Amino acid sequence: MATRRTFLKLTAAASLAAPSIASAQASGRVVVVGGGFGGATAARTLKALEPKLTVTLVEPNPVFTACPFSNNVLAALREISQQQFGYDGVQKTGVLLAQTAATAVDASGKTVTLGDGSKLPYDRLVLSPGIDINWGALPGYDEAAAEKMPHAWKAGAQTVLLRQQLQAMDDGGLVVISSPANPFRCPPGPYERASLIAYWLKIWKPKSKLLILDSKDTFSKQRLFQNAWAQLYPGLIEWVSLSQGGKVTAVDPASLTVVTDFARHKAAVANIIPPQKAGTIAQKAGVADRTGWCPVEPVAFESTLQPAIHVLGDSAIMGGMPKSAFAANAQAKVCAAAIVELLAGRKPVDPILINTCYSLVSPDYGISVAGVYRPDKGVLADIPGAGGTSPLEVVGGFRGQEALYASSWFKTITTEVFG
Amino acid sequence: MRHRLLLPVLVGALLLTSPVRAVDAGPPGASSCTGCHAAKRIPDSVIPRIAGRKASDIVQFMREYRSGAWPSSVMGRIAKGFDDQQIDAIAAWFAAQPE
């Protein structure tokens, strides 16, 4: 016993002393803000690639609620608890967890201010705060309005609220989904949501209708979605494009009215997916530009506005890559490897990244879009000839197979990031 | 005093035999693959594991996905983003990962 105790003490001493001894290897302090698919992946990948780094993940919520598959919760195909993941697995990898909000960043002094006022110094900072709702961009839509007309674009209480409203709705009611202009989190998400709500309405409230009011003329996987709607939910879903007058210009939460330039739609349930911007801490750190999003270089995703701050995931402008959980995870692994190189005084090599997004049109009907990306002329650009959507015409169990791939992907990524 | 002299030697020894071994990031593209083809074992996943598979098998699959000789859902679209050299490097890296 005595021997073992001595050994443990020495191991602790060794790990404390290690950074000064191993001067040839990367050492240093990396702070990661935001414990979603991007931030949690970045933190644990940094620690895996270079165990001598001190990596602190700053995240106020003890539990993460995942957006992918949260549309299944709306359709009562899953429970919200199946979307939730704690940070024990991340901490077991040696990542330090600061369970508090990051309230400010001093880019020149290289510190992050935490909720209790203390300052956390860093050599490199990773910001992966996800989106914030751009309150004020849509007249009538504020935080109080979101309690009447949920956005459900950050999974959690909003998701549960929208599901409760759907369940309380009388058969024959009108469900309105407002879809924003680009860019926004999860480009196919509003249309997967429409699909799965339609799936549920068809079974439980078959006299109801679903109206999508869109601020765009085209959307992700459009023909695949529209073909599937005609086949699975004929007459149930109506999509109004921008040029048909679909842009929502105001909402009235008291009367559940959704207003466009041409009509006022009285909804039984209104799901307003509003304009978005990078998470607040990105604005405070000075890494967001006038668009509200964060420009980065395409190799290590370092901000082009502030040195030593890297931005990942939904909050960053990633060229051709969409704002998806798969993309955030892929970017985080590339960013972590690049930071290890930079801290060791080496130049990171040009990466290649993949994105794959599955959408469910029904529980056993999946469609996908994929892309492969590399740095080109200062941005992450699509590699020509690669990527694209599922074929329009398929035989056999193709759509069912893609639905299975979708759920396998979710199990895989949540285990890799939080397990 | 004796303890202080001994410590650096022990520290050196511990570093050499450290149980926490750094993993390597892999060649360009490899880390994205693990978004679906995980390092960990995932119960009830229909996505095949590729860690520890023979490099020549991975190369053959990727080339056949790319050409369309082997039908696929998403892999054909992804494989078209990689040239032979990049596929060889990724295959060698996955082959060296624990099965």
C-alpha cells in the first residue's frame, strides 16, 4: 500500500513538472468556451493529442441538450432525456470543467472572465458558443414571444414547449413554421421538422395542415423533401417561398398571428425559427463581424479579427460548410490538431474536412447531404465533384438504410463527444 | 535532500513509460471519418468500424465507392473528394488504430 501511495504522489508530481521538462513538445493553456459538439470535441481532442496541455472547458449548463434528433421529440418519437448528455466523460479525459458562464474576453491580455469575476489565462482560446437568437431582427419576436411562439432552435425547454402545444392543439388546427434567410443553424432542419410534425399530425390530428413561410426561394435537399411530402403527406404541407410572399415580416404573439407582406396567418401553433447570430461571447470577444458571425482562416480556424482566438461550429463563417453538429465536430478535431502544432512552434498542414447531414422525412425514410472541403483562396471551399444529396430516384431499401445511418450517426457522435 | 535529488530521475522514467500516450491526429481528412466511423465501439450501429481494418481493404473500398463500382449511399459522394495518395494515407492510419 505504502509503495502504491508513493507512486501516486510521484505521478502527480511528474504531471505537474512535465511542461517545463518537455520543452520540445507543445505545452500550455487552452481555454474552450462552449460545451456543445464543437467545444466538447475540441477540449477532449486537445487533451488526447497532447496530454501535457492544461485544457479548461467553460460551460454553464451541467447537461447538454443536443439539437440533432430533437425534431423526433416534437413528433413523440423520442423523449428529451434521450437528447441529454453530461460532462463526466469529457472530464475523465483530463479536461478541467469550469461550470460557469464566460462573461468577457480580454484578447490582448489573453484572459477569459468567468461568472464569478475570476480571470482564466490562456495561450490559445477556442470559442464554440453556437448560436444566439437575433432578438429584435423580427418585429414582435422577443423572449416573451418565444414562450407563446417557440423557436425550439436551441433544444431543451423550447422543444418540450412546442411538443406540448402540438399535443394540446385541436384536430384541424393550422401549424405555421417560419423559416429564416441564410445563414442559420442546420439548413435542412426546418424541413425535417415540418416532415416529422406532418408524420405525427397524419396519425393523431389528420384534419390539420402545416404551412411553411420561408424567407428563401430554395432550401437544403429541397427536391428530396418535396418529393417525399407529395408521397407521404399529400395535401398536408404547404411551402410558401420568398418570391411567393413567404417572408415573415412580423409576429403577434397575443393572437398567434404570423404576418407577411401579403397575408396574416392565424396559427393554432406557431414555430418561429428566427434570424440568428454567433453566441454572445463571440460578440464580446470582438471576433464577430457586422454580419453577426465570425470570420476565420481555413486551416486552424483562427479569427481574422483577433489573434490566438479560434472559432468553431455554428458561430463561425466556414465557407461552404453548413452549420451542423457533424461540421462542428469535424472542425473541432482539425482545430485541436492545429493548436497543438501552433503551440509547439510548427505550422499546421492544410486540412480536409467532411460534412454529412441526415434528415428524416419519416422515422424510416432518411435523406442526406454530404460535402468535402479544403482551404482554397482563404476560405473552406467545396472540393469540386464531391458531395451532394441522396439520389432522387432509388430502389429497394435505400431511404430506410439512410434512416438507420442517421440514428447510428447520432449514437456514434454523442458517444465520441460525451461518452 | 535525498528525495529532491531522486525526483527528476523518477520523473524522467515516468514520462518515458507514461500510461497516457498521446494519439496522433492522422493525415488530412482522417479525423472527419471518425464522425461516423468511431474509435470507440458503438452498440447497435449499422455503420461499419474501420479502425484496425487492413489498409488494402480500406483502399479498395474507397476506390470502388469513388468509381461507383461498389454501390453506396453517402460514401461514393465522400470518396470523390479524395485522390489516391490521400486515400492511401487515411487507410494506413486507420489500419494502425486499435481494432
